[in-house]
Amino acid sequence: MIFVWYVLAALVLVGFSIKCADYVDMLDKKTNMSGAFIGGVILAAVTSLPEMITSISAVALGNPGLIIGNVLGSDVFNLCIFGSLTLIAVSAFRKSTVGTSHFKVLICTVLAYLTTGFVLFSGLDTTFPGVSINVASVIIVILYAISCKFMATDDSESDNEDDNDLTVKQVVVRFVLCALGLVVASIVITKITDMIDSQYNLGASLAGALFLGVATSIPELTSSIALVRKGNFNAMTGNVVGSNMFNYIIFSVADILAFKSNVYEVSADSKLLIIFGLVSAVAAMISLAVKKRTSTEESLKKNSVAVNGTLMLLGLVICASYVAFIVCSMANG
């Protein structure tokens, strides 16, 4: 029955996240705000609420080890979403409008991976003297602030016209209500995952990556699919890369709330998440760079087969990284 409740809670997340994507697409068309900012900051923050709430709940439940698996597992899964969607809809992705800020945000993501990786692999004490806050947490906050600035100043526009009768105020109110629904479902998911971890002794990092990481990434998955179906690749990309940076903020928050507990838990699984997450982030950067370099009309016609093949290959690399993590984790277990 525990897995039945897990599936039911996940389905509730799916419903709320699809509606959030609909309302974000409306905001993109109805307002003058940057599409990259709407997808990368507003939608990303909402779809990452499950990771935030579940991580805080994990600290409250006395299992901070779930956090690193939850956050890094979600990030690898999120990039797998990007890789899968660009692989499946490669031609539409290549011809779509995607803000240049997303590439810059991915650079910040790579730096966040390297920072976290240094903490996990070096074995050094990287906390501030006299307090339990890790230096990496401060660096991550700075990187997130820089990312938000990139997205806020992005001037990319939506490819589609507004065809909805709702006012901006009505859209915002409904968006907020869906966000609250995501919070409630996230708390339930955390409790169920903690029970699964205790009952089956999976290990906190693996349980966090498999059950929390996947379940709390359902909003990113379903909202991204909904945005791609609407042809809004800009908001989709912003949702994925913005969510990954927002997820990293969870380290900082959890690091403060955990007090003497170690949020940056060193384990074989956490190290694997850093390695495969870094590979995925770099592959996504290259994908956006290739798309930008071949975005002119002449390039779209002249090199369509070669460019599509390159983008598909990079999408496969990103997806394979997530699969490789799961396989390696199972082997270590």
C-alpha cells in the first residue's frame, strides 16, 4: 500500500504542475516580462517547491541524508527531461526561440556542481569557523543571484500569440493556488519516501535520488512537456535550467536548518550524482551553443541533417547519464 500512496501523491503533483505550466505560458504571452525570467525564475521556483519542502521536511524528520540525493537526483533528472524533449522534438527545438541567458545559467550550474564536488571529493572541512554553515552554500547563493540577473535581462519573446480570455490577475491567482497544491503534495511525498527508506533500507542518498528526486521532478517533467506541446521551448528550457539552480539553493537553506547535521553527505551515490550531473550540464550547454550557432535561416536549411544529428546525440548523452547513474547506484548497492 505504501507504493500505492506514493503513486497517488505523484499523480496529484502531475495535475497541479500541468496547470502551473498553462498559467505560466499565459503570463509569457500576456505580460512584457522576459520569457526566460518567467520560465527560469517564476515557474522554476514553483516546480522546485517540492524539492524545497521535501528537503526541509527531511531535516525535520532527522534524515538530512535524503537532501543531497533529492537535490542532485532532481537536477540530473531535470536535465534528462531537457535531453529527452530536445531529442524527440529536435526539429521544433532547433527552429524555436530560446533565450541566450539559459546558456549563462548552465555555466553557473556547472560552477555549482564543481563547488559541491570539491566539498564531497576533497574531504576537507569547508565550514565557516565557529558556525556549521558550509562555504559552498554561500557560493551557491551568489551563483543563483547571478543566474536570476541573466534571466531577468533576457529580451527573448514568445513565439506564439495570446489566445486566452483570462486577465493577468486571474492567471496569477490560479497560479498561486496550484503552487499551494504542490506544497501539500510535496510534504506527503516526503513522508512516504522516508517510510520507504526505513522499510526497505535503500540508503538515504539512493532513496532521495530515486523516490524524492523523481517524484519532486514530476512538476518539471509534466510542465515542460506541456510547454513543448505549446511550442514554448524558451519557457521549457528556463524551467529546467532555472529549477536546477533553484534546487541548489536548497543546499543553503537546509545547511542552515540542519545545524550540526551534515547536509553535504559524502557517499558513493552522491559522488556519482556529481559526476553524471556535470556531464549532463556540459552536454546541455553544448546543445544550446550548437542551436544558437545554427539559428540563422541559411544554417537551418543548409545544415539541418547534421545539426539535428548533433542535437539528438547530445540529448542521448544527457539521457544516458541519468540511466548510468541508476545502473551504477544499483551496482554499488
